[in-house]
Amino acid sequence: QVQLVESGGGLVQAGGSLRLSCAASGRILSTYAMGWFRQAPGKEREFVAALSRSGGNTYYADSVKGRFTISRDNAKITVYLQMNSLKPEDTAVYYCAATGGSSWNRYFTERYEYVHWGQGTQVTVSS
């Protein structure tokens, strides 16, 4: 069983930066493909960024491409989401997710493809 705990959220002004962390317990994160999703009030949870098991392949939603970076520190069993040039529309609860599978280089962008989820961390960007 994998337990994921997000941290690093908070209030930031537009144009600022935050780094979210997702710490895992129970399994080493290198055995999983990882993803970040977000959910704004009244909206569906949406894909933000994905990382393959190998760590060599990443994919981003168009809305965050060039501003956000997903990475993993296997030694610390942590996945990060570096968020730069934040905009008010980035305001949401951010969730990390993990999924297994046999593919070493595949990333996943759909909610149903992920098995394990964290509890979320709030990010608020003021204008």
C-alpha cells in the first residue's frame, strides 16, 4: 500500500513560485509512474503533469507547459512540482497520484489510470 502526502501549498502573488512535494511511504517511488492533478472550486479534477517510472519522460497540460516542472528524488522518496510564473487561474487543490504497471517509459494523464492519491494541498494565487 502506498500512502502519499502532499505539502508546500500556500498563498502566493501572481508571478511568484511554489514547490509542491509529495512524500511516499510504503513503497519506493521509482516503482511507480507519478502525476499531479488539480481541482478548482466547482470544477473537475484536471491533469497537470506526469512522470514515467523511468523518470525520463514527462508530460504537461498546455496550461502549465513552460511554467511547471515535475521531478522525483528517489533517495528521499519524494516527487516535486515546481511552479513558476503562477497565475490566479492556477488556484486549486493540488493532488499527487501514483500508479504501477509494466511500462518503464510510459506516463499517464487520466485520473482513472492512477491507483493511489494524496489528500491534496491548497495553492492560492492572488492577483
